[in-house]
Amino acid sequence: MTEPRVASFGSVNVDRVCRVDEETLAALAARYDWFPAAGETRPVDAVPAALDAHVTRTLLGGKGANQAVAAARAETDAVFYGKVGDGDATDPRAELADRGVGTAAVEAVDGPTGTAYVFVGPDGENHIALLEGANGTVDAGYAHAAVPEVREADVLLLQNEVPLAATEALLLALTGQHDRPTVVVDPAPAEGAAALLDYACVDVVTPNEAEAAALADELAAFDGVVCYKHGPAPVEVVAPGDERFTVAPPPADPVDTTGAGDVFAGYLGAELARGTDLHGAVELACVAAACSVEREGVQRAVPAREAVVARHRETAGDRG
């Protein structure tokens, strides 16, 4: 039996993690008008060099890459489409491959890989400033070249950290196709993401609270599945036919919430690709995200499916 296939088309970043106290967070927010709110990913043109003093670790990230790793850890044939820079000390493609992700279609371009400054407060909440780097070179031509392979996937994961024109080119190519994958969109960052919800091939959207507020009108008009994420609170799911339900994640002791939404999206896509029903897929995605926040980092914190299933059974037993 062939493994279900999940394709993730999007960003890969070098995450510069900055663990800071509440006083420092408040000072940064007061000094820089671009500084992201809690849980927000905000594209920026530059970050002052002085902020490098706050960097405590450097890890591989990016929503597209994170979701691909999560899908791989969920035991699917996960493939990533995106671009990296050729000026990095280590090749992100090798690290992704080590984590079980197919990278044959990833291209290297002149310049740096995308960079994210991830400010993590004492409560584990993150504030992410995003420098596009090589992600900014992902274009419609690259998207068109990926279409034949992407069409063979069971699920396609999309985000909004690469140029909108590239993501829209991929969606346009899939619209009206009967042999297309299920399309899951993580509308982050929210700026410009409204355009993605206009495509009939988009099946599932997974906004967090900030994104849901920014896209309220578009989400209300969307005729697919919306999974409203609320951090440690239950996920609210609204589906066609007035179907509504909530799924509560298990209790967790958060160390770092960075990328929890990516783990949710990757696991959700993997379970849908496997044929799990919507409720069951959301349940396992919630458990995976809860497990991930108990370790620092994103990709290195993604739990294996075996551990997620065990935690889910344990939690279900406690509730029973």
C-alpha cells in the first residue's frame, strides 16, 4: 500500500529565536511600530542589527517547511516546494531531508534563505518578524512547473509567506480539476491572504485568532471548512451544511508555542490524506500541536505519529 502523499508549497526560513522577558517585549513593542503582536507573523523589510543581541538559538523553520516536516512525522510521503539561498553555512535541504521530507524540487538561488526573528516571551507566546530572502523569488513560473507533481498529491498545504502571485498561480491551475489534491490554506500572514479564499479549489482554512479577525468577512463567506484555532482553547470547526463542532486539545505545559499552528496544519493534512474523517483529523492535529509546544523550536519539536496516537488515547481515557 502506498503512503498518502502531502505536498507543501511555501516558505523555508532560518529562525533566529530570541527568548525575552515581559519588560523587553514591552520595550521592543514601544520602540518599533512594526513589532508583531503575540501570535502574529509580520513581514518586515529589515530588522535592526542591535536585535541580534537577543538571539539565543538559530533553527530551521518557515511555515511551508514546518508543515512538511509535520506531515512527514505523521507518516506520510511529504514533499516540499520552495526556494533556499545559496549563501547559508548549511544547506536547509539536507536538514529537511534528514527529517523525512522530499526536497528534489527545492531550488537554490543567489542570496540568503528567508529569515524569521522569533521573539518568545515567558508565557511561550511568539512574535515573528519575517524577512523574505529566497522566499521572495518563488514565482508563478516555479508554481507552474510544480503543478504536475502537486496534482498527484492527496493533500496540498499552502501558506502566505511566499509571493501571492506564486500561490495564486498554483490555485488557478488546480481550480476546476477533478484529479486535484485537497487544499488546506494557513492564511498567515493575514495581509493579502483574503485573495486565496476566492479560489474554489480551497477546501480547508486554518486561521488563528488574529488572522480570523483580519479575515472575518472573507471567512464568513467561505463555503469550505474553517478550523478556528484559539491557542490552548478548543478549535472551532465550521463545515458546509451548517456542521459545527469543537475539539479541545489535551492539557500541555508550554515552553514554546512557535509553530504550533504549523504542526496542526501538517498533521491535519496528513490525516485527511490518510482518509481520516474531519473530526478525527482535527482531534489528532490538536494533540500533535499540544505535544509540540512542550519543547523548544518547531521542527525538532514535532512529535512522531506513534507518540501522538498514544497521547490521544491517554487523553481520551482520562476524559472517559
